[in-house]
Amino acid sequence: MDTIAVLDFGSQTAQLIGRRIRECGVYAEILSGTDPIPEHLIDQVKGVVLSGSPSSVHEDGSPRVHPSVLSLGVPVLGICYGLQQIVHEAGGRVSRAERREYGRSRLQLHQEHALFNGVPDGFVSWMSHGDSLAELPQGFVMLAESEHGLPAAVRNAESSIVGIQFHPEVSHCEYGTHILRNFAVDICHAAQAWSMEQYVDTARETIRTTAGSESVLVLISGGVDSTVVAALILSALPGSQVHLMYVDTGLMRAGETEEVTKTLEQLGAEHIHVIDAQDRFYAELAGKPDPEEKRRIIGDLFISIQQEELAKRQIGEGFLAQGTLYTDMIESGKGVGTYAKVIKSHHNVRSPLVQKKRDEGLLIEPLSWLYKDEVRELGRVLGLPEHVVGRHPFPGPGLAVRILGAVSPERVRVLQAADRIYIDELRKRRLYDEIWQAFCVLLPVSSVGVAGDDRAYGGVVALRAVVSVDGMTADVYPFESRDILEISARITNEVPEVGRVVYDVSSKPPATIEWE
Ligand code: XMP
């Protein structure tokens, strides 16, 4: 299939570039920025995008595009750092700008170019750069200029290379997707042959050829991602070949284990292994308040339990499938370019079982290039019900990262009770689907209140509700005050251990969605 190769130099938005191009119906694949294009893709690649990067071309060892890529003879679009590398290599000058350009910038278009077909002069772009183009290389022409008079778009003499200083992939950039479409369709002439149905067909075919007659184990977390992976695998292989394993850590939402089991049965699974490991998780987490330590304990225990159970049940020799998303990879510093920074450790990425399977070539991760809403669309194409595909994301370590401080069965119970009311109210008020993620957090403090005529010393619950496209950035959901007041009142009335409810009004960044 015609493909646009997006070469990743460590940008947090490389995948977003790919996703925007796919939104235009053109298949895009993210590849390592510094390697040649893999042999099997060369004939399919109709154009190349060089992503941005946290690096500067002036730093020693900053990543560079492999020279073979520029001699493929297909059009190249450099974005931000991608553009700066080209200019630097071609003899132009990139300098630390005296003024960083960050955020919205209105662009003046100087010359007509297919990249800007249908884009009006003065459109608002989105900038995020410290280095700027101080001098263009010979033969390069400026196509657009920023509000601060800096080059915002350039091309070389033959127009085989175009470069832009702004980020068309971010949602704040006007005409951003349109510009990427112009590149992929009008400049590279790539066929618009990509769709989710087509993705499902290809993914099924890949799963069948990869797995052959070997067994496939799917690790189920209860979230959308692993359910969609299970549905995909079960739609590609006979049920007898597929084992689904779900570890009940005791850190799930109220009633979740029952719901997960029901969904799996409806998917036609023949081998469902539900493991009740609550007591072991609670015992190991007792008295451990540190967030990273909690994550590590849960990740390690998860893995030992899996291994014990796999050995006991004599399964798991063959392939392992899991629903890792691209955002899980970058947030753990495992993006393609390996330059992204570690923000939080995700146990499904660093697990030794997963690593072992990866090393042995026995890992199937069919969602690792998709964004959450693409996974939902995939689930819908596979016929999963809306209440399953529409579920809010839930973190691997579960409620443990929503109980600040040490976890205990009692605190889990209190949080589950408050959280169940919150989610129930959001569904009743038809707000659930407007929100990307909503949950309660149990704080490690108590506060004074009154119960009847007495002073009471009760727990504090924070409500979180955010809107987001992919979890990478998020805004606070602007509740009507009546909704939040009524929800809060129901929680304090029905959960006696909670004496106070607060609403978290922080966006991401600077905060993260979860509190730990
Ligand atoms: P943060 O809190 O980093 O979360 O803004 C971004 C998204 O990732 C989820 N999340 C996790 N998911 N294991 C997971 O599988 C984890 O350790 C983890 N930590 C955060 C979070 O719920 C949000 O959707």
C-alpha cells in the first residue's frame, strides 16, 4: 500500500503526524529517524516526513536522517527539527533564536506552493522551537514567514524538499491536517487507500501468518485496549488456539471483574483464566506509600503471578498478545527514536515476560501504532458494544495510583464506593461520553467535618474529569456547578468514611491525568 514514512527523531508528536495522515486516508508508518527505510517498504514509500525532536542540530550526537533516505527520490517534508537538520546539512545556518517562538503564530504566505493549496494567507500556525533558520542554504526559497519575521516554510530549488517550522499535527494549528493532506496526496501522489476496515483485514492476516498454529495468550486488563486486542485475535484465530488471562489484583473498579468476564464470554472465548490474587497484592502493598515503588511492586507481582499460573496451567509457550498503545511506549521512554524522556513507568512495557517474548519474536502488539480513539474505532469495526469501546482508560496499576499513600483493602473499598457513585452519576447525567477520563482519588489526609452534632474526622476524595484526544495533553472538564455539587453531596451522604470532596482543576501539562 502507498505509504508515507514518518521518521521519528524523538518528538512526542511523531505518532500524531502519522495519525493525521491516516485521517486523510493515506497509510503512514512511524520509523526510526536515523535508520534507512526498511527494504520491504521502499517500493511503497511515496513520501517521507522528518519529525521534530527535543534535540538541537548543534548538540553532539543529535539524531540525523540516514543519507539513503534523501536519495530515495520521493518528496520530503521536514517539520521543525526535521527542517533544521536539512538546512544545517545543506549549508544554511540554524541559530539559537533570541526569542523562542511558542504557541500561535499567524503566517504570511510569500509564494504559491502545493503544500499550501487551499490555505489562506494569515492562517494561524502552532510553533514550538528554540532554534530558528538564520540563513537559508543556496537554492532554498522562503515560502512563508512567521509573525516575528522568521522563516516558517521553505523549499529547495526542485521542490523535492519542503520544510516547515510549525507543527501541523497539533490540533491548535489551523489547516494542519489539510497541509499534511496536501503533502501526502497532492505532492507525493499517495493513494488514499487506508481505512479501519482495511486495517482490520491486514491485522488479521498478520496475526494468522505470525501465529500459525501456535497458541496465543492475551493478557487482559479489563480496559478497552486489551479487550479490543482479544476481539481482534479471536476474530483471526480459532477460539481453541487463544487463551485469555485476567489477574484480579483487587485494584479494579467495583464490579469490574464480573463485567470483564462477561464481555470475554460474549467474544466467544473458549479458555478464560481468571486469577483471584487480591490478597497477595494487598499484602505486598501494605505500608508502601511511594508511587514508583507501588507501580514496581504491582508490575513485579503481576509478572510472577502470571508466570506461576502459566506454568501451573501449562499455557503461554507460544505467542503473547497485548494492547500496548503508542502513548504507553512514549510515556515510558520507549518511543521509536529512543530520545523521548521517561515520564512514568508502565509495567506492560517494561515487563521481563514481555521483553522475553519480544526478544524471541513472540510478541504481538497490534495496537502499538494507534491512538486511543483509533482503538475505539477498531473495536466498533469488530462489533464490540458501545459500553465496552466507550469505556474510559484505566491505568495498569489500577486504583493503587488513585489511593495516594499506602494501599489497604479498606481504602480500596472506600475509593470503589465513591468512584462507583461518581461514574454512575456521570452516566445518568449523560456526561460520561463527553469526558475522556473521570475517576476519584483518595487523598492521604483527613479533614474535620460535622456529622450530626459531632465533629467528625473524615477522608478526602478528589474528583478528576478531563477531556483529551489521546491522553498526552488534557483539559479539565467544565462541569455545570449543579452537577458537581450534587455528585459531591451523594458521595459524602453515601460513603460515611468520606467527609469532604474537592475538584481537581489542573490541566495536563503541568499536571498529569493520574495523581501518581
Ligand atoms: P498520565 O497520568 O501520565 O496518564 O497523564 C496518561 C494516560 O495513561 C494512563 N496511565 C497508565 N496506564 N499504566 C497504564 O496502563 C500506567 O502505569 C499508567 N499511568 C497512567 C492514565 O490513566 C491516562 O489515561
